[in-house]
Amino acid sequence: MVSGPALVMSDSVVRRTDRFTLAPVITSVHTLVYADDAEAARAFFRDILGWPHVDEGGGWLIFKTGPSELGVHPSMQGDWSATQHHEVTLMCDDVEATVADLKAKGVEFSQDVTDDDFGLTAMMQVPGAGDMMLYQPKHTTAYDL
């Protein structure tokens, strides 16, 4: 069920013309980060990024991550290929300012900001969990539909 004059449909592309809500079938995306040091990774999301969370007991934290979107990339295209996998990236509006803020909090980066086709990216190190991409998208975003 769609409420309001929200959608313009064209070739199965939905474009937002106004805020809308859909009756929940899938209510959210639950992202998993597997970490060799789960406690350190949880502390990073809690203390450095400041994400709200619930504690399910014994320090098992589940974080509110905010709006999300999902992109599907081909595993093979032309002479490029990758194995099937899933990846977590964090989006921001100003990657340079976000990187500077995170560095001031002690976050280390394995790759400084680079200009990729889809956005400006940097690779930050999540303690106990390895690298995670931070990026400022160049593409039209879907998380606010």
C-alpha cells in the first residue's frame, strides 16, 4: 500500500516525488560484521561512531545504523571478475570532513580519499574487523526514498 502522491514509475524505476511509506513486508536490513575481535569492533561503532545500540546481554550489541540502500553488482563483467560476496560500506555527505573527524578520534585509514567512478572513497580500519569503505556517493541515492 502506497500513501500520498509519491511515485513516478518508468521502466520499473521508482523515483520519489514526495515522501511515501510502503506497508512493511521487509522491515529493514540487518548487516553483519564478522570480527576477529568483536569487542574491539563493537567499541568502535559504539564509542568512535557513536551509534545508538541495544545490549542483548553479555555485551552483545546491536546498532542502529540509519538509512540504508542495497546495490547489486555483477560478479563478472567483460574481462573483470570477482567471487560472489557481500560488502558493507558506510556513506557520508562529505568524505574529506568525515575522514578528518574520524582521524581526530584516532581512526586509522589504509587508503586515503580517492576518486572512484561511483564516489569519493576511503578505507578505514575497524579494530578487530579489518577495512571498511567510507564513501561520498556520486550516484543518485536510494536510502531516502
